[in-house]
Amino acid sequence: MLNKVRLLTPGPTPLPERVRLALAADMIHHRTPAFAALLDDIQIGLKHLFGTEQPVLPLSCSGTGAMTAAVHGLFSPGDKVIVVEAGKFGQRWSGIARTRGLVAEAVQVPWGQAVDVAAVEERLAAHPDARGVLVQLSETSTGALQPIEALGRLMRGRDALLVVDGISAVGISPCPMDEWGVDCLLTGSQKGLMLPPGLALLALSERGWRRAEATAPSCFYFNLPGERKNLAKGQGLFTSPVNLIVGLRESLRLFFEDADGVMRYEEGLRRIYRKQWALTCMTRAGVKALGLSLFAPTDYAWGLTSVLLPEGVDGERLIRAAKEDCGVIFAGGQDHLKGRLVRFAHMGWVDWGDVAAGLAALAHGLRAAGGYTSARDYVETALAAYRQALDVDPGRVIPDVRS
Ligand SMILES: *Cc1c(COP(=O)(O)O)cnc(C)c1O
């Protein structure tokens, strides 16, 4: 085999060796003190990742399962919710809400952009009976980052809950839920958390829990109050995805351990966000140096860069050439953007070397698909942006590097 396979897709993402070895461990029973100790062990890291004092529930399902659990656990048929539809995953919120019998009021956002907070405010004013706002943190179909902190401010003191799909963002860019006023934050295992698919994580705020306790369960499997009660006893409600949770303990160690193997939560968080921010700057600088357009120009996710291809370049051919000739796997565009977009992910177990390989594969694919670039020094330009960004600690704000 000539090439290493590099999975630069927005889930699933590559697995670190330490996680793969942990996944291979023999089974422990899910109703034993050993499993209870494991569940207890992962809580502290998860609470730091979610930025909450509340428990973070492991659920045995993909990310969409956690979205379903949130909608079923927090709302009842006939309730009205406002959905930010900024792409495919916003549409998924609406689909789940309608299936639950909710009235979904969509705020349409042009693909590639962040929602205007004033538009949500207007919609809340027009529908004072709305019981929730459903939104993505990172809209993975477009690569746009949504303004969760500002939405949290907007919704303070209102009855409506702020429910955030952080599936392509938790462990990638900050969303401290208690500080920002998020009522429900959820994610899946196969994106920022460096795990295989199949495990979801969900946390509720205090008022989220009050709502969940007051909502009649509509489904036997997803029972958030029941899961919380069992978690306090060191168990899940049903058979837990034991190996994935063992793997999660290992990925949390990779996030938070210092060089001596001591868990340092605040430092670890800063390190993850700094790395993710630097990879984002690196990718964007490289794409621009290749003469290509960034699809989410101003409000962009930290784990995923979407590239808008020039007219006449066949995106599917580009992606095929990157895979077959370079071993780099990208995702394409969805719906009306099929063949028009390359979604270049840099989340999870990905570093500057993978991004450099991704940029080279993008340049190769572009030429193979009928495009043109005269750029020669795009990897150097990208690495300079990476180094510069690493020197800047983004903390909890997004520095302005748009120019
Ligand atoms: C990947 C993704 C999902 C879907 O998650 P599944 O694990 O495939 O169910 C939902 N929302 C966002 C923002 C995603 O990135």
C-alpha cells in the first residue's frame, strides 16, 4: 500500500492508538462496582468538556439519538419550538420535532452563515409561547459556527430552553454550558471525542432538569430522569456500551493529561481549543493560498473547513482523486451543494501533518477535476498561519483573523 489513509471527514474521525487498545479490553459487566467506578471516573472530564456542574449522561445511540432524546425529554406534543435551520442538521431538528408532534417554527439562515440573533429575538417575540430554541453549535453541512453565547444571553429570563446540538463541536470549540446559559448540550462519540460511533453524551441545565422531570415520557428507551437516577448509582438504565465508555476514559486522558500523566483539566481544555483553533487557521490559510473560496467566510467552525469549488470543477471527481491518489478522505457537499463543496475536517485525532497532507490532496484533486492553481507555497503559508495561531491563546473568544 502506498498511502496512509487519512480520514479528514466530519465524523467518523481517526482513532488514537491508545483509544484503540483501550477498546480491545475484555468486557466488564455493566452492573458491577468496576463499571460504576468507570462511570464515576469519566464524569469529571466530561463536566469540564461540557462546562457544567450537572451530570453528563452517556446514552447508547448515535448523535441523532441524543437529539431525539432531548426533543422527547423536554417537549410534549403541541409544544412550539423555534428551530435555527442553517443547513441539513438544522432541518434534522425540525424533522425530529415534527415527529414528536411539536410545532416547529423555522428561522431560515442562508447556508454557510450564522443566524442573526435579532431574527431569533423577533421570532420569540412573535411566538411568546415557544418552549424552546433548537440550534447547532457547528452546522456540519456548511461549516458555519452558530452564536450560542449570544443566544444564551437572549434567552436569559425566558421560559424557552436553549437546546444545542454540539455533535461536531464538543471537544473542538468551547461551549461552556453553565456560563453561556445553555439548557441542553449533546454530542456523539465519533467526532471530537476520537471514538468510534455509537455513544452519545447529553447534559441538561438545572431548569432543563426541571422541565425533563415535568415532561411525561413518550418513549421507553430514552428516559432522561431515569438515566440520571441510575447514573447516580453507577449504572445506565439498560446495557451500557461498556467498551466505548472505556475508550472514552482513554480519550479524556489524552485530552487532559500533562506530560507526567497528571490530569489537568483547565490546562487540557486550553490546549485542545488552542490546537483546534490553530488547525482551523492553518486550513483556511492553505485553502486561500490555493486560490479557493471559503464557504463559511466569517462565522466558521473550528473542526471543519468547507471549500466552495470554482464553476466547472467536479467536486466528486476531486474527492475521488484525493482518496485514490493521496489516501485522503474528504466529505462532499449535500443537497444543492453536491459536487460544489469539499468539507475538509480537522477534528479529533488530527494534527498539522494531516492538514498539510489534506491541503496537498486538495491541490492534487483540484487539478485532477479540471481546476487550476499556480500556488506552490500553500503548505508553507498554512504552516505559518498555524504557528502564529498557536502563539495566540483563543481562550473563550474567537479572535478576528478574517482579513
Ligand atoms: C454528525 C452530526 C449529526 C449526526 O450524528 P449521528 O451520530 O450520525 O447521528 C448531527 N448533528 C451534527 C451537527 C453533526 O455534525
